[in-house]
Amino acid sequence: MSARRTPGTTRQACSRCKVHKRKCDKTLPQCSLCKRLCQVCRYENAASIASPDAENKFTPHRIKADIIQNLSDLELNLIISVYSRCIRPWFPFTSEFKLYNHLPPTWNDASVDFTLLAFIILLFKASPQLSEGCHSFNSDIMSMYLSSKSWLALLEGLGLNSIDLVNSRLLITLFEVVHGFYPAAYLSIAATVRAADALSIYKSQDASLNRSSDLIGKEKDEVTELWAAIMIVDRYVAVENGKWPSITRGRAVPGCNYPFSGKNLERRLSPFLRLYEASSHLDKVHMAVHEPTIQQSFNIEEVRLILMTLKSFDTIVEHEIAGTSKLSSSGLALASTGLFLIYENGNQTLYLDEATSKCRAQSVVALASMIEDIISLFKGPEEDTIIVDVETVSPFILHLVYKVAAIVTARLHSSLDLESNLQKVRSCRKILKFMGQRWLAGERYLRLLNEDTTPRMLQAIECGD
């Protein structure tokens, strides 16, 4: 008598289990191992095997197949190259070595979460196109962006999550930030924080495919670095959007006193950890400015201490990056944003007593000096020229240039130093337009400036462009 087969199984192992000599439970339409690993499961007599979900697009392996269609013509090493040139110089959230170690032999061997991460990294290669006087993305790039968001939503709906999927969410948020996609970035950062939380809350829903005991042993470091990267973006989004606090405020990065407890000096002084440190100071500035206590003397002392810390930080980082442009350091960009917010807030302080009066006077002088310094960073040897390389400038500097432009534009109403302020406004607008050819946030800030400028004043500004 022949052995009876369980309904929904076949007599043969699937092709992948045969090749790797793994135990296959021969379940249809996918064996349990291939299903858990989100790999394509094939049987030799595939034509004769019923596949109830063959037409179902909403499975991990079908989503992965859709992503691979857009990646199959590309070399895997291109992902490392794009990260090294387009992301790492200003947001080094991981190393090329770690990314290289994650590379599978082929796209077909990759996990669904890694293929999506790779696809999103490629988005940063895209540069806006000039059309009718403004920079924007063409339909192909927008389709890539929207497809990434859709795939993330589908995988979330399927109950999948992993470190690579959270990294994918983080990079999509970062893409939205540097290209001025709001309120998308504001919403995305919240989803990213929750997805990172879910890594520890719902451990069984991990979508990673290439998991080994060696990888699992490294997960703590990966999660620590991931949380640090999320906090950097979260704090920047909070400052960019105004008074509402960052979502992660008051939370500690998993992993002891990271990132300042490491014994390795090179690790503690890396650009990424400097960026994290700068974002921490920026968050303190944001809280001091928008959530002051009722004790004015305490507020003044708190801001004074933050100011001293930021100045020291600024000096240290400038020394560390000696020989390179200040505009290339994201850590300096965030630290300068913090200093600017302090001086801007000091300019708006009411005359309550001698202490506040002194703070205001010092802030007025410091803000005027800082405005000059920021604009001069972009100036070439000839008047009204910009000599920076957009590929090397940190996009985090754009919000600072916008803040300078907004303040100087408001001063035009007073008619004091009209010609000087008019020239500063034109310089800032030119910088934002110039940077808009790489990061669309520049174009967004120009639109915001236009909305806050009267038609008559805007005409006067543009006459000199």
C-alpha cells in the first residue's frame, strides 16, 4: 500500500531545499522554510502543482519580485557606491563594510527587506531636473518614491518588520526631509519610531531572511546605531517644523551610555557620533526655546550653558575637519542651527530686567555676525558667485540658510539698512536656488519665502537676481 500524502503537499522537495540539502516539508504552494525566508519556492513539476495564491500580489515573495524587476539590471555593488557618494558624506549611519557584508550573492538570494533597502538607497542617486525655472523630480523618480512607500505599507500590513525594514523607513523619511516633502516627512518619522519599537515588542515578526547566529550576535550594535540615526532625523524634523517636541525626546538610545562610553577613540570621534551629539544639543536648544520654565533666571542660565557647550563643540569639530569645507559637516550644520536659534530667540526677548536686556544686546550682535558668516561660506572670489559643490554640501544646512533669509526678509519692512539687507536676501535666495538642483528642500524654502513676501517686495528682490 502506498503512503498517503497530507493534502496540500507534494512527493518531492522544492528546488531550493534540494540544492542546499535542507529538510523540506513539501507544503504547497510554498514549503514552510521558503515561506519563512520569503524566498521563491519552486517544484520540478511546477506546472502540475496547484498554486492557490499564484495570482496574489500581496505576498512577500511577490513584493520582492516587483522590487527585483527594478534592480535586476544593476550590479549589487552599485548600492555600496551610491551610499558612499550620495548619503555617507553627510549621514554616515552605517559603514560600507557593514553594508557590503549584507550583500547577497544575487538579487534572487536577497531578502525582501534588503531588496527594499537597496531600492531606497538608489533613490538618493536621483537629482532634480530644471523645468520652467524650478527644480523638480520627473515622473520616474516620483514613481520610485511612491512605490517604496507602497511596498513598506504592504509589508507592514503583512505583519513583517526587521532592522532593514526600519532602515528603509528611516531612509525614506530622510529622502522626504532633504527634498522638502512635508507633511510626509513629519508623518514618516513617527512611523519609523514605532517600527523601531516593534523590533523589541514583536520579535517574532522579523522579515530578515539571511539571519545566522553570527548576525543575531551583532544585532544589538545595529539596533543601537539605528536608534541613534532615528533620533538625529527626528530632532531635525522637530526643529524644522517649529515648536512641537521631537518624538524621541527623553528616550535613551539602547546600549548603555552610547555613544560616548566607547573606549575606541576613533569610534567616539566619528562623523556619525559627532552628528548624534550635535542633534542632542539641538534638541536641548529646541526645548529651552519652546518650553521655558516660569523662572526667567533659570532659563537664562540654561541657555548660557547650552551656548557654551555648542561653541566648544563647534570649535572641536572645526579642528577635526580642518582642511575640508565647513559646509560638508552635518554635525556643524546642526550645531550652527542650535546657535542661530538661541541668538534669534535672544533678539525677541522682552526688556524685563538688566539680565534680559544684556542677553538681548549680545544676541543682536551675535546674530548679525552669524548671518554674515553663513552667507560668506557659499561666496566665491567674485561678487554674487557660488563656488561650492552641491554634492559635498550637507543638506542639513538648508534650513539654516532659510532661517537667515526669513529674518533678513522681515527686516526689509523696517527700511533700515535697506540695500544691505536686500543684498543678503538675494544671496540667500541664490544659495537656496543653487542647492535646489540637488536637494529639493531648497525649492521648498524658496516657496515659503515667497509666501511671506509681499508682491512689491518680491519684485524688488528679483530685480537684482
